[in-house]
Amino acid sequence: GKDVVAPYQTLLNPLSKLNVLNNLHSHFILVDDGTVGKYGAEVKLRRELEKTISQQRIHARIGQGVPVVALIFEGGPNVVLTVLEYLQESPPVPVVVCEGTGRAADILAYVYKQTEEGGSIPDGAEPEIISTIKKTFNFGQSEAIHLFQTLLECMKKRELITVFHIGSDEHQDIDVAILTALLKGTNASAFDQLILTLAWDRVDIAKTHVFVYGQQWLVGSLEQAMLDALVMDRVAFVKLLIENGVSMHKFLTIPRLEELYNTVS
């Protein structure tokens, strides 16, 4: 095949039963299994694709594959079930809910704020949540109760959920929310977490989430991170590693100088 530029109308036609592509995304993989006017055809392929990607290695020294996080923008009732599936995966996939994008995302964010550790909700909150579900999705009572129960199941894993408020006065970049979710939602080692923040060039997150009191470091791991920081020209990380005990006098051995020279030349 060859590249073809095709015009595309991004405005939704109110007379059509179909939807336009979500303009919050930059790239699309279009899945066609022959069904017409039906949602969910892409779900199975998407999960298989995500699992395949997650098993790839992005760094020779990182002990895990590509980190995966679910990003929730708006969405219908099926999105809530998808979130539950992500949270119940082994290992689980952390979820970032973008509050302010509407529908499922806003309901997930609201229930998240209402629940406490373990997924319990305060007395009197259930009728209000069910009422919101009915209005949002035009559901009957039984459908709304079923979705409410699914939401509660999601909240049993609320420590894996991060809520990002779109357009909040408290400015936070969405990449911070995604990286924070990855750090708190995976069982990555301290070194793997450090390499992730290094790759994203977020020394601020490394300070607050990686270099924490009681963190256990394997012998030589900080020196290895220093080597990566120098190769990637991450000056702030070099300074941070020195502040946390890396001695440049001991680090700059002849073999390391040779490795640095061969890497950057």
C-alpha cells in the first residue's frame, strides 16, 4: 500500500447514529471485523496489542517491559467495565482518569473522591451516584445499580487509580499524572523507577517518588543510573545522584571513562 491523505469531517452529525473519531488522540489503529454500528469490536485486539507491547524491552537494564497505563477520556458505560478489567489484570494496569472530559470519566472521578480506603462509600452517597448514572447514560434502575456495583469493584483497587483534572487551576501536566500512576501502580524496583523518571526527564518526580526515606538500592545501581544520566545529558539527574551519595571520584574509573567515550563518540 501507499500513504493516502483523506479528508475527514470532525463535526458530529446529529442525524447520524455513528460517532466521529475522538479529536483528543493523535493516532488511531482502525479495527474492522465486519460489524456495523456496534461498539466493542476493537476490545479484544486492543488488549492483545497492549500485552504484546508491554512485553517488549525499552532498556537493556530495566527488569520489566514497556510500562502500560490506561488513560480514560469521557467514555460510555463499557469503559467502566474496561477499567475494572485493567485493575484486575495480573499484573494490574494503573488507570489515569481525566476528570472534566464527561460521562464515564467524570463518574469514575466522582466515585473515587467519595470512596475511602478499601472501596467503601459514606452513607447516603449511593442514591446520588445511581441517580447520576441514570441521567448520564439514560439507564433504568437495574442497569444503574449494576454499573454502580462495577464502580465499587473498581474502587477496591483505588490505589491504582489517579484522577487528573482537565483545566484545573492547580496546574499539573498530564505526563506527571501518567508517570506518577506508573510509579505507584507497578511493582518496579527502585532502579527501574529511577530509569523511568530519567527517560522522561522528570527529576522532580524522582525527588518526590523515588528518592524517598527507606528506599533500598542494590549495590552499583546508582552508579549505573549516573552512567545513563551522563550519556543522556541529564544534568539535573547528575546533580541529584551526587546529592544522594554517588562519588564522582570513585565513579570515574578508566573502564567507565572508556565506556562513556565510546557511547557518545
